[in-house]
Amino acid sequence: MGTTAPSPVVRIVTAAGYALLAAFGAIQVGGVPSSVEGWVALAGTVVVTFWGKFSSSRTVIAPNFNG
């Protein structure tokens, strides 16, 4: 009784959703960037969030996860 790994497309879409939400959260806290450094920081937030969620072993939460 285990779960199968989610497909790569599902993992990409889920990770992109988390990255988008992280970008909106960063904008809510600090406002829309007005400098190059601000945009680089926002892009870094998106990239780090995407990669962190994409590489997670629990990208899609399954109700019967046995891990």
C-alpha cells in the first residue's frame, strides 16, 4: 500500500504554483521592485521556491502517504 510518484508534469505545475504564490507574497511584503537588485531578488525567490518544491519528495500530498 504505497503511493506512486507524481508525473513530471504534475510536479512542474505544482512547483510553478508554489513559486507564483511566493512571488505574490514577496510583492505583498516589499512592494513591486523598482530596481535591478529588487527584480533579481524576486526572480531568486521564484527560482528557489520552484526548485525546492520540484525536488521535494512530497510535491503532491497523498492522503495515504507511507513515508
